[in-house]
Amino acid sequence: MSVPVFVADEAAARLDDEHVAAMEGLRRARAVGVRAFVARFLAQPFAVAGLLLLGIVAAAAVFAPLIAPYDPFALNPPLQQPGPAHWLGTDPLGRDVLSQIIWGGRVSLAFAFGAAALSLAVGVVMGAIPGYLGGVVDDVFSRFLDTFLVIPRLFLIILIVALLGSNLLFVIAVMGLTMWPQNAKIMRAQVLTIKKRGYVQAAIAAGVSPLPIIFRHVIPNGLAPVIANSTLQMAYAVLTEAGLSFLGLGDPNQTSWGQILNAGQSYVRSVPWIVISPGLAIMTLLLGLHLVGDGVTRVLNPRLSLGRE
Amino acid sequence: MRRYALRRVVQIVPVMLFIAVVNFLLIHLAPGDPAAALAGEDAPQEFIEALRVDYGLDKPLLQQLGTYLGTLLQGDLGYSFSYRRPVIEVIVERLPATMLLVFASQIPAIVFGTLLGAYSARHYPSKIDNAVTAVSLSLYAVPIFWSGLLLILVFAVWLRWLPASGMYSLAAPSEGIGRLFDIARHMALPATALFLYSLPTYVRLTRASVIEIMREDFITTARAIGYSESVVFFRHALRNALLPAVTVAGLSLSFVFAGALLTETVFGWPGMGRLMYEGVLKRDYPVLMGVFLVTSALVLVVGILTDLLYATLDPRVSYE
Amino acid sequence: MKTTLLEVRDLVMHFRVGSGWVHAVDGVSFELRRGETMGVVGESGSGKTSLGYAMLRLLPANGRILGGSIVFDGVDLVPLPEEDLRRLRWTRFAMIFQNAMSALNPVFRVGDQIMDAIRHHTGVSRAVARERAGALFELVGLSRARLRGYPHEFSGGMKQRAMIALALSCKPDLVVADEPTTALDVVAQGQVLRQIKDLQRDLDLAMIFVSHDISVVAEICRNVAVMYAGEFVEYGPTEHLLTDPRHPYTMALLRSFPSVRGPLKTLLSVPGSPPDLVRPPSGCRFHPRCPFAQAICSEVSPPATPTFDGGWARCHFTEEIRRQGSDAIEVLDKVR
């Protein structure tokens, strides 16, 4: 009998370790693409519910001029209880609370999308380029990211807004520019693995220069977890805007949910609806964002959903 | 171990330097006179002029930065005109109230959150687990200042069980058990708000990490050896699963301080967060910058303590 | 003749996955006597690892034993209450896991993990357990001082030795080894393999050795079972099965490993890929990849045809393959 030598087919054997996972992985690999992503996303009841909540808030914000019964700045008799004229009552200045809530959704959504988009754009680029280049640049930059991430963000934002002003666009920019290091860190981790893949190595060997490789190959392939994180950042931006407005640091030329709470908090005893209703609006939007974010994460990270029946 | 700790302490220096530089730049970016910004809104002209000399605000920018860092290094965070006292004194006076609130809310949040998360993971996948997920996601969606207002509405306005704001009653005894009880009554609502705010973080984290750990090979080994499910869970899984909870407890301190800021504002709790709010109202910039610096320093120190604790819990971490 | 230790009959184990049931183990039967060694070989996804776990009723949360019996020393493990099963575990049968890197708990000292297992089953004092753990470490070629080490301080080969010591700690009669050398480098592979071989002989252990590598199995096992798509397709004494395979899949598997002494042939894997076990092929499960397949193969599941010494092969054409011998192998080489 001849004694054959060893041929260690390590990769194959590891797969066998949990071949169910392997088969699932195979099925997933076949089903790439946006359509499959959407299908798997929509298969989750929680995620669909989240989408619905977001839809309600977005529709109210988009059609605010048509839906809102009053001009949100118009002054009526102050501190009215909810009734047929003012479904959610009026605030201490006599502004209709329902109309303020409908219009206020615009500010919250502007923060959600504006700040998260800015953070996404800056974070992706600032994570991808140093991560791709590596070396000293990357070392120094990662240190900077770590430093930035430990700073108490809300305190910094309050300080900036108090010193430099509370204009809507400015505050959105401040928020985006304080949130991006988180995205950069996620992107960088992605880049470190993508860099080693065949198609990137092939592009390098073919003499393609770094920037086209980063933008054409590295970023598109590493984007998924950053996008999942973006839904959380949207929620953070909404919450922070509400907090700032609640503290009296909102843009005085806009109407926002936090400002309604700020104006109404002293009247919680007499007109509780002023306080209850804007909070419900914030909750609706945040819950929608969290449910959608959770759904996206589950689709992107199958390990969390595997075995769920 | 000692060398590791020392190295971590040294790492604070560049971070604090960075924060100080941010403060410095903000003063100069602010519209108008930096001396006026440094003085705060109510300060009289003489005081502004005195500051201009003290901080050398007529000197070149780099020299100004040097002077600013020099004063910070001496523990001088500036002078608050609205309180007529050095900023550091005002902050030190407010710190205990904040720490009390943080401990009273975070210890139960860590304990209950971890237990609930572990319980949920043990029943994964099931209706119970889904319910826990739904509840924790909903709690994430509640702004803390709003839950604070609702707590006031229910427990102070409608039920009249607990006081709505402050830390003491005027009529309460000024010492002994009576005083402690009085403080506890005042703390009940703000601590609950902060507890509910932090709870879902620990639930979600522990749940995810227990689910992950229960799939590890060493759990299969433990089962194969013949340990009962509860031994497998408590002895072999939970200890591994708690490691990330420790890290997050440390890292989330800045998030807890942010929650405390809003809670203290709602409940008029005389802590550092409330001080920040008062600083905003009075445009007392030295106070705002001081609170920002002190909060950052606390977050950094707790970060180091967390790392050291982690290192003693996880044998894989080497001190080098 | 030694007495039967383990008798598996028509074992069926399926996994629930999103889209249906994975037929991981589908009607497997075999017998193992005390002190005997059996190898189970197959490709990734053949169900061999699942079989290893199912035999000891170590099922993942989504796995179910749907039929058959696992009679261990006269006791059927399938209907056995969890509590009784736990008493048998490690004292009667133990397992060496594929990935010793992750099979040891990272936060406990290796020695403590072994001592815990000993004390859990025997209730002896710490000192006695420590002495036994030390003896086990020496048995597998590790120094006693290493008992105080943590898993991450061990090299891959050392971890696997520690895993073997752990598996032997409660003196089991049967050890199931699942790819115990796969994660190791070639040198460590050889050492660990020799260790397992010596221990098996010295301690008179019954052993089931699961591997994708037929050459490793050949070194250790008296009998070999070849597994494909959840079924045993051929079973027999190792030397016969290796030199005179009767199932086309066994042949293909043999050709996928180079031989030291035989003629130098191009090394290739078995053509095609393993079938989707959610919907296994009809008839003989190998027919879509088999170069000899006829019409009947896709319709009728082949019965076990006896070969040598109690061996058998599940193929409709074992006789033809035997007659053609080396020609059959050439056919196989051509289709690649």
C-alpha cells in the first residue's frame, strides 16, 4: 500500500466546519445586488414597520403647506387645550402645536439627511485614503480619529453653537463635521481587507494610480457597513438637534420639535399636550430610523439573522 | 501592569492638548473680540481689558496659545463673571451632584441591562427575545428630556408622589437619614430617566455578544464535556460575553454625560450639566469651555480605568 | 472478537435553514467495536462533520435527529434524557475538535479547563485533578508547567495536544476526532497525528476519525467510510478501499491526492461541486457528477453491494468497475 503525502486543503476543511453556513453563504453570494438586498430587507416585518414610520414623517414634512391647518408662526390665543380649533392646542405664544409639529419635521429630516450625508461623504473619503495609503500617514490619522472619538460630542457641539451661532445650515454642518470620524474608522477597517483582494491587486499591477482605485474599487465595495451606520447617525442627528433646540440653541427662524418642548416645558402642569405631542413626533422618526437601521444591519450581517426562524 | 497604566496616562496628554487647542480656536473663530468671548456676556469693560493683558491677546496667535495652555496647566480655567468666581471652583462644586446621579443610574442600568440582555439571548430566537428587542429599540427612540418631562407629568403632577425638580426641599432636615432620604426622593425621577436612557445600550450589547459567544466552538466543547446548560451559560459564556460590556460601559461615559446634561436641565438638578445649560443661557463662555474640558478629562480617565479593568478580566490582553 | 461499542442504524439528521431542511446525515449505518478505528472521509459539505456531532448528539440549535438509533454500549442515545446523556459525555465518549484554537475557552487556564472536566465527572479533589491533568499533559508531550498557561499562549500544535489531553481526561471508550490536524502546519500535523495513533493503540481507544484528507485517515484507521451528500457510499477495510475502490466517488477522491510511490499524476480535485443538500439529487446522489452514470442512476438509489471483508459500495455498477479496474480510472482522468 502506498502512503500518500498530505495535501492540506485548509480552506475547504474550514468550510466543512459549519457547512450549513457555507451553503447559506453560497446562496447569499449568488443573490447579490440591489434587488436581493431589497427583497431580504422587506422580508423583515420590523424593518417594514420602520419604513412606514419614516414614510409618515416624510410625507407630513413634504406636504406641510397643504396639511398644516395654520401657519406655524401665526399667533392665536395662547395655551389652549386641544380642541376642534387646535387639535393639539396652542403654545405659550399662541402658535398652533399641530402645525408646528408638521413643519418641524422638515428641520428634523434636514438634520437627519444633511448631517448624515456630510458625515458619510467626509468619513468615507477620510477613511479610505489614509487606510489605502497606509504607513505613517495612516498611523497618525488613526490616532487623530481615536482622539476625536473620545471627545464628548454634545458638549463640543453646544460650545460651538453657543459661540458661533445657531443658523440651521451651520449647525447641520457642525454636526456632520463632528460625526464623520466614526464612519472613517469603519471605512478604514473595510479598506484594510479590501486592499488585499484580487481585483485591487490586479488594478495595482495594471498600473492604475491610487485615487481611481480608491474611488472605483475600494469605496464601492466597502460602503455597506458605513451606510448601515449612517442610519444610526441620522437618528443621532435628529436627537441632538432636538436636544439643542430644547436647550434653547435652535435656529430662531425655524420651527422644530425641540423648540416646542423648550417653549412648553414650563406648562407641563397646565397644558400637558404641548409636551407630549412633539415627543411622540421625535419618537416616531427615531423609531423608524432605528428599525430601518436594524433591518439593514441584519441583511448586511447575516450572522445575526442566521438561525432565526 | 504599572508601566501599562503609566503609558495610558501619558496618552491623555495629546488628547487634552487637542481639546485645549479646539477651545482656543473657537474663541478666535467667534465673531467679535476674543477677549469679550473669553470674558462672557455680562463682563464689564475693565474685566475684558484685564483679560486682554493676562492672556496676551494683543500678541501673535502662537504666543497667545502658549499663554492659554500655560494658564490651563496651572488649573486655571478662567473666571466666570456671572458667578463672580473662578470657573474651576464652580465646576468642582457641581461635580458631586452629577457623579451621584451618574452612579445611581448607571449601576442599575449595567446590572439590569446585562441581565436582561443575557436573558434575551438565552431565549434567542423566540417571542420573548423579539419583545426585548422591540422594547429596547423603542427606548432608544425616546429623547431623554422628553422622558424626563413625562416622568414629571406622571409622578410629580398627576400622582404627586415625588418632587419634580431640585435636589433638596427647604423644609427637609439638613443632616442625617432625613437628608439622605430627601435627596433620594429628589433623585428618583432624574435617575430613572438616565437609567432608561442607558438601559437599552447594555441590553443590546450583552444580547448580541452572548448570541455571538454561544456559537463559539468552546461552548460546543463545554456541552460535549457534559456540563449542564446553566453551567455552560453562566460559567463559560457569560464571562466572555461581559468583556465587551465592560469596554462599552467605559466608552459610553461621554454619552452618559450628554444624557446627564439634558436630565439635569429638565429636573433642575444642580450638577455639571445644569451648569452647562446655565452657561448657555448666560452666555458664560468660560463656564462652557471649563465644563467641556473637565468632562473630556473625566471621560479620558474613566477610559483608562476601563482598559485596566478589561486587562485584568481578559488574559489575552498583554500589558506591552 | 471484541464486543460492539457503537452501533448506528439509519441515522437521519437534518438542519433547518431559511429555505428548508439540509439533509446533512441521511440514513447512515455502521458498527464500531471496542478499540477499533474508523475513518469518515468526504468533501466539504458531505455531512461528515455533521455525522461526527450527531453521533454524540451534539446538535446545533437548528439541527434535529429525525430517525434512526445510536446504540452506545447497549444504550440508545437518541431518546436518552439530557441528564443521562450528560453523565455519559466525556466519561464514555469524548471529542477532539477541528479547531483547537477556538475549542478551548480563552479566559480560563488550560489546566483549569481539564481539571474542571475531571472534577465535574469524578468529584475528586483539586489536588488529585491537578495530578491527573499533569499526567495527561505529559502523556501528550506537554510539560506540566504549561497547565498554568492560557490558550492564547499555546502554539497551534500545543493547543491541539491540550485538546487531546482534555478529550482523554475522563478516560473515554470512544473518541470522535473531527479534522484534528487540518488547522495545523505540515510539521505539527505529522506530530499530532502520530500522537493520536500511539495513544489510540496504548489506551485501546475506539476512534472515529473524520477528515477530508483520505491520506490522513489511511494512516490511522482500520476501516474507512466514504461519505457523499449525507450518505455513506462505500465502506471497507482501509487497505482494500484505497487500492481497489468500487465506488466512482471513492476513485475520484483517491485521484485527488498525489501518491508518493505511484506514478506522478496531475493532482486535481473531484470535478463538479457537492450537491445542494436541501434538494439532494434523485436516485444515486453522485449521478450528476459521475462519468459512468446511466439512466438507472438518476432513478433508483443503489443498494449496498458487498465488496470485501464486510465492506460494501452503493453503486449500480460495482462489478463493472471492478472488471475494468484501471480503465475506469483512466475514464475518470479523461473527464477532467
